[in-house]
Amino acid sequence: MKARLLFWCLAALCTLAPVGRVFGDDLAAIPVAASSRDKLYAELAADVDELERRGNLLKRVVKLVTPSIVHIEAKRDAETPRPSRSESEEAGSGVIIEARGKTYVLTNRHVIRYSTLAGVNIRLADSRVLHPTRVFGDPLTDVAIMAISDSELPPARIGDSSKLEIGDFVLAFGSPFGLSHSVTYGIISAKGRRDLQLGDDGVQFQDFLQTDAAINPGNSGGPLLNLRGEIIGLNTAIASTSGANEGIGFAIPINMVMVVANQLIEHGYVQRAYLGVKLDSAFGPEAAAKIGLSHPHGARVSGITRSSPAEQARILIGDIILEFDGTRIESDIHLINLVSLTPVNKEVEVRLFRDGRPINLRLRVANRAQMPAE
């Protein structure tokens, strides 16, 4: 009743304010001419038409993408240790994509990590159930990809998460609390969240999108989409004191997801690059101001690994790395993430700040698995 009264009051304020006061004893005392009422109705109808057009856009996205969304049930393998909670089954979501001419399902590793192939049920929008033929996962990003044999399934389109801006509208698909193929709506609230404490294993490489689109347990692995119907993120976590949605959800950017997924498909594991620098985590605005930087960004080098790409490129202790491969560096963690997701042996340009002036270098990142022991 209170919500209905509030809505009525707001509507009255918006539509009747031009012709008289809407509150107090004068509300019923001021007549509205028929011509004025007709004008107000016409204005209201135009506003509703615009609202319905926007609503139809959301409906078209949902209709287009729903056949690509899956509900995932993963039965825990009997030989794996039980978690602290009593459940023996994980539930989550996923999205069908096409990669290298084959059909796969993207999801979070934590959804399927304790299950066998036969224990993973992939439920389609038409209620059919499939089992994956192969499963690959990367614990350091919480990305997993599952191969499926049905090549006739409609894949969702991959977007470009680097083009996202704070305030962009998004839709979150998933199975919150087991309610499969649910959709919520919101905006990108923030980007570059890199200090979250997630799960028992932890997620080392973080660059999360933050959204206020409702994400709850069961949404994990479902896609975050833009209004073009393109995947721009993989729903992964929530910040909550109650275990349910409190308006703060996190998704892995799809560009990061696809770098990991493509390597999992090609190699079965992720090859990570390294630069060969140790970084000063205490470097911040005050230190940046002291050395003459107008903006507090970058990562300060505190050590160099021998025989590393950094040593070969003659990066020095005390250098501030401002840009890596065309991306402005916000912090030491940001640089670590960027390097780890760079293809091994790729030649990149690095912009440094040294002795009060910028310097550009080119170097070729190497395979972290071949990094010399300290």
C-alpha cells in the first residue's frame, strides 16, 4: 500500500505540478481544463511510448540470447573432500560460445571444479541435458571452458570489454538460487576491481567489472551482456554480508576470459608471460609527487630478475612503468595482470619515467614457466 501511494504521489507531482499544487487542501479546489488534460495525456502517452521502446530493446536482447544460456548442475565427486557446508552439488550458469570452429560452454571453474564429466549436467533453455566431453579450468582466474558435442547450438556473440564505460547498461543472466534462465538489469558501477578476497583457492589475477545488476548464488558463470546482446563479462562473485545480493556484483571482463579460454583450448593450460621485475607495492600518490609525476599512476621497479626481458631491455631499479603495450598502468597489481595475460614471446612497448623524463623501450615478454630461479 505504501509503495502504491508513493508511486501515485510521484506521478501526481510529475503530471499535475504545472497546473497547480498537488499537496494540501487546494488539490481538489483547482479545476483542470479539458484542453489541459488532453495535453497532459498526450505528453504522458509520448513518454510511455519511449519507455516501451526501451523495454522492447531489453526484450529483444533476452529473446536473442536466452537459447545460448545454460544452467549447470555439478555433482561433487565422491572422492573429493566435502566443503564446510553440507551441499554435495554445485549449481551455476554458463553460456554457449563458438571458438576455433567448435562449440563450448564458458563458466566459472569453482562451479565444476569438484565434479567429473559425467557429474556435470548442462541444461539447455529447451530443457535438454548435455554432458561435457572435455573440461578445462584455470584456478588463477576462475575461468573454465567445457567442450560439448552438439554443434547445432546457437552461440552467443563475444563483445569487447575494453570499450565499456562506467554507467553503461548491462544484463546479467544466470540461475540465482537455482531459478534457471533469470535476467536482471543494471549498469557498470566500476571497473578494475583487483583486491577481492574470493573463495578458498583465491583468484590471483583480478580485473573485475562491478555491476549493480542483481547477482546471487547460482549466477556464477553466467554472462554479463551489453544492450547489443554481446557478452562483455562472466558473472563471478558478490560482495555481501548476508550471502544474497546487496547491489554489488562482480564479473570477469570477457577480453580476459577469452585470453584464458583460448589457451585452455589450445594447450589445456594457460601459458603466462613474465617481465622480470619486482614492484614496490608502497608506491602511491606521495611518492609519485616527490619524483615529479603530475598524476599518481604507474608501478615502481624495486628489483630486476637476472636474464629476464626486463634486464635485457635495460629497465633499471627505480624506474616507474607508466604504460605497458599501450595501456596506462594504474598500480603494481594492474601491471602484473596485464603481463600475465600477454601472449608469450609478444614484443611490446613499455613507457617508463626515469630521471624526470619519459623513456620508451621495446622488449619481448618470456614464458613464466622458464623464468630463472632466484
